[in-house]
Amino acid sequence: RDELGTASVTLFYRNDGAPSFDTLTMVDNGTGGDLVAGDDIYTAVLGAQPDDTIVEWYVSASDGSLVRTSPGASDDLGGQGANAL
């Protein structure tokens, strides 16, 4: 939660080892897999993946001026080198 409100939440994902991330906008409007609108729980739904696929991902949230990622950046330059699988 952010005292200024959340302007946007984005899921970055890729098959483990792929060179670049795809993105999905996460929603809190009661659609697209989100159960309750306005509860500050953001949701995105990935499509089906082949068996044994490992998906690397992180989430980026912004309040319109500041951005936070989870897991956090892995270096002082903001690189996302250590993400969730």
C-alpha cells in the first residue's frame, strides 16, 4: 500500500534464460483474475506454459513518481538479476 495511491502495477516475466521480459498490466478492478475490486490486491494471469517450464518474474509498482520492484533490484544500478521463479 502507498499513501499516495498506486498508479500502476506491472508483471515482468520470461521463460527462464530468455533474453528479455514480456509484461502484463496487473489490475485491481475485479476482472482478469482479480477477485475483489479496490482491495489493493493486484492480479495478472499468465497463459498456459509447456510442462516443466520455469518462469522468471518480478513485479514493478509505481505511485506516479516512485517505483518499487519485488524482488528488489540486485545491484546499485537497478538491475533485476535475482528474480522469483
